Amino acid sequence: MNRMTILVVEDDRAVRNLITTTLKANEYHFLTAKDGETGAMEAASHNPDVVLLDLGLPDMDGVEVIKRIRSWSNMPIIVISARSEDGDKISALDAGADDYLTKPFSVAELLARLRVVQRRLSIMQRDPDSESPIFANGDLRVDYEAGCAYLGEEELHLTPIEYKLLCLLSRNVGKVLTHRYITRQVWGSSWDNDIASLRVFMASLRKKLEGRPGSPQYIQTHVGVGYRMMRVE
Ligand code: CA
């Protein structure tokens, strides 16, 4: 039984029906809205647990809806975009969306994204200030106060930038962070050169963190978009 309530903001009836049928079959509660104005209003009046938001809406840009919701709430937002809207997807993540689905998506993908959000929500609820001094995920532990990270019993020997990257990813576990967001947080700027350096630092961080860098367990790459730390059981 899933007690989460999901707000579906989507103007395309076929896509909306696919989503609501899936949600119903998996016992999620849901609300729907066919445009951005109604979506932002429903979010404010029902305070859903998750918003599934189409970016191409008839009355306003989906990114506008994210900005409106983010002005008062951190509720998880998963955006739905067409393959041709890669730039929009990145703007949506930069505006505060948590994750994205690209059309056409499968029912399995939709459910997988909801499970990621659900895990994130249950951790946020268990630990409301969520700034616990020790972050634990699988074998990884980050001690924010001591400024150290461990993999099992072994201390990870990280450079300052690798450690900064690891902290940024772990503090946002479950959330997709864009290249632009990461480079701004780490270097205070965002140039193409920084994105190239980011790839290099990320590769060296992964070499230290991942048992098998070919099939990463902790850090997921989103090609052309950014990176996400996954929750590891
Ligand atoms: Ca649409």
C-alpha cells in the first residue's frame, strides 16, 4: 500500500491516462491537473507528496510551475519531457526539480522513479533536519564534521575537490544534479572548461569510491545532464 499522494500535471490525455492507470494499479493516491495554473494551485491546496510535471504545458512553461512550488515547498518534483527538450530538462533541474522522465517512458521506469523519491521522502521524514553529521549509504560513510569519508573500514583518501563533490552528492542523495549546478557549487562558476574538469574529478572520485567503476553503484551518470548519488541498500 502506497500512501503517497501524487499530483500529475500533464495536458496530454494519453500520457495522463497511462500515468493515472499505473498509479491506480499500484495503489497510489493521485490528483490531476491539465495546465500549469491549475497544477500550481492544486499543489498549494493539497500539498501532495510528489509532483509529476510535464514541461510542455498549454498555459505556461513547466519551469515556471517549479519556481512557484519551490517558493514555498521542497516537495519532490519529477519532470516529464520530450526527447527534443533536453535544454528544458536541465533548466527544470536547475530550478529545483529532483528527477526527470523522458517521453516515451515505460510503466516500469515511472514506478522506479517513484520508488527513488519514496526512499528519499522516508529518510527526510525519519530525520526531519536531515543534517545528521554522519551520512551513511551502503558501505560509504561521510563524517561531515570531521571532514572524512570511509568505505567500509577504509578511509578514502580524497583531494579537497573530490571530497567537496562527494559531500554535494551525498547531501542531495536521490536527486539529479546538473553539471552547471555542481560546477557552480564547487568552483563558484560554470564554464565549459569546468564541466570538462568536473568529468576528470568525477572519474578519479569514482575510481576511489566504486568497487567496479565500469558498473557504478553510488554515482550515476546522466549523459548530457549531470550526476546523481543513488541510495545503496
Ligand atoms: Ca504537454
